[in-house]
Amino acid sequence: MLLGIGMTPSGIMIAAVVALLLFGRRLPEVMRSLGKSVVEFKKGINESSDDNPSSRS
């Protein structure tokens, strides 16, 4: 539960409105940066599992 809102459809709408109010025009840039961060994180996870052959079955 996020600040008592929950993950109901109305709660998601409230969170979206708050995000729009906070970030406004910068929201696409923020989401793009977040996506790039997730991709880099996944690359790091895959590289670390490739470096450690004992973790494979």
C-alpha cells in the first residue's frame, strides 16, 4: 500500500496524476532514464552470472 492508496485502479490514477503534477514535461525524460537504468542493471546481473560459472547448473 503506497501512502494508503493501494493498487486499485483509482489508486493508480491518483499516482499518475501526482506524477504528472510533479514531473510535467520532464516525465518522458524521467521514464527514459529509468528504462536505461533497468537495462544497465540487467546487463550487470547477466555479466556477473556469466563470470561465475559455479552458479550454473
